Amino acid sequence: MAEIIQRDGTWAFDGTTVRITPGLHRSVPLFRQTYGEVAVPLEAVAGVAFEPERKRGRLRMRLREGADPLLHATGGRLPDPADPYRLIVDVDRAGVAEYVAEEIRHALLLDQIPKEPTKTYLLPGPPVPVSVRSSDGTVSFDGTQVRIDWADTSDRVKRATGPRIIDVGDLVQVEWLPNSGYEDGFMRFVTREASFSKLPPEKADFPLIKSVSIPLTFPLETRPPHTLQWAGLPQNSALELQRRVKARLLMMKRVRGPRSVLARTMGLTR
């Protein structure tokens, strides 16, 4: 067993699986804490390296292309702090990090693991169900449906429409559009029946409604052209919801046949 325990998290390798557990320290990003433990089979690994720096280093794992639905859904462009396959290592534990990396590389060589893209997913992807609540309502995803329930404090126009339920098979696109210079933004669900609105979120049919605790809102495009719904949600939770829905959508498309290229993941490429 090769193991390294750090404030940022723990990596443990038993010869067949790399078990990655996020740390509980407040410096660990909420996304990684919410995503939880990841068990990476050796056959999903393309490489691993320790990157030393003056004050600390980074243990970084590369997965084979197509092995992980999460990386597939985000286009492989997760920000470093949110990357579950990256571990910050204190300088006095650099030797242990080098040992863990060497053990994984040695196992890859012995098992002759190819570096070519995989034909199927080797990791299960983000777990479901997931639910996010704010002063404006609740958005939940159970792996098959996205459900939006409006709160009593939300706009009366939204409450009058009742709950919105979208089958994941009807989704064409899921977007996160951040407001430049602010911590708020918009999440848009585009269905097969809906046309993509060219209007910017602030010019859409319904007025912008801010969250009381965290200023964040999302338009949910689930009706005919130029008809938008709105919901206020916390940013980290919103990005987590987006990644899980997109990962499940890509998994379904990969099973059914060639996937269409989705629009770039807003907020994850910056």
C-alpha cells in the first residue's frame, strides 16, 4: 500500500485502484468535498507525476481520454482547485509523494496499461441524486430528470407555472454563464423543443431575481422561444449540478451512438 495524507486530501494505492479522498480543511474547494471519494482503477490511468515547487508541490494524475464522464462533460478543463486528480503536497512530504507516483507508474508498466483512449467509461461518473436549494426554489437531479420547484418567496409568475420537470433525454445543452466581474450568473437548460434564445439573460422576458444569501440567478430555458424561467442558486452548488447533468447526458449519448459536440462549458474554461 502506497499512501499519502495531506490537508488537501488522501491518495491511497493498493496495486489495482487509486482511492482519492478530499480533505475536510476549509481550504479544500466545496466542489471536491461535495464530489467525494473517487476510486480510480489502474486501467483508467494514463500517467502520474509529482511537480515540486519551493514551498509545496502537486501530485497530479492524468486519466486516459474517455475514461471519466466528469472530465468528458467538462471538456477536461476543470480549474486546478476543483480537479479531483490533483493533490497539494507540503514540502516535507515531497518524498512520500514521489514514492506514491513511482509506485503507480511501476504498476502501469507491469500491467502494460495502454495510453490510448478508452472505448467505454471506466469510472461511474458524478453520483446522483443531487439537490440545490436557494431562496428562489429548489433544483434537483436524480439521474433521469431535472426538477425545478419554486419557493413561496419566488416571483408569482414563476410560482404560477408550477414545478418544471425535464427528462435528461430531452436536454440538448446545459450552460453556465457567469456575470463578468461578479459571483453570480445564469444556468440554462435547453431542451429539444426549445429554441436557443439570442437575448442576453438580463434582456429576457422575466426580470432578474437575485438570491437573498448569495447573489446568483439562472435562466432555465424549457419553453418555446423567448420564454425563460429563473431560479437563484449558490454558485458552487450550481456548477456541481451542471457537471452532474452534463456527465449523465454524455454517458447516455455515448451509449446510444456518436455524441454531438455541446457548446463550451461556461465558467469552466476561464
